[in-house]
Amino acid sequence: MAILMVAGGFGIIIIVCVYTFKYSPSTYRSFILRLGWIDLKACNVRKHLLIVCLMYPFVFHPEAACKSLRILHVFFVFATMYGN
């Protein structure tokens, strides 16, 4: 899972860099850049949470952290889903 997180983050960073420096400003470019940044944030939040939940399925003690990370997870899922 950590390998997928690193590879996915690296791929998204490449896409953001290419669309930032190689393409002229357009609606399509803005859409891809916005979606890339949302996916990068989502990858950083969701994958870490998933790894912790897989390692410690029912022992995630800090309740506030668990709830806030779940809220962020749901926000990024919806942002990615409705961004398309």
C-alpha cells in the first residue's frame, strides 16, 4: 500500500508539473490542475488512514483524529467525484 501511495503521489506531481509548465492557460488545463491537486491531497490523507486502519483495525484510540481523518477522507472522495 505504501508503494502505491508513493508511486501515485509521484505520478500526480509529474502531471501537475507538466500541465503547469508545458500547456498554455485554458479551461482544460485549469480543470486538470485542480483535479491533480485534489487527488494529491486525497492520496496523502486516504492512503495514510487506510494503512493505519489495516494495521490496527479496531485499536485506533485517538477518537478526534479518527473522526477528523474520516471527514477529510469523505471530503476528498466527494471533491474528486464531483470534480469530474
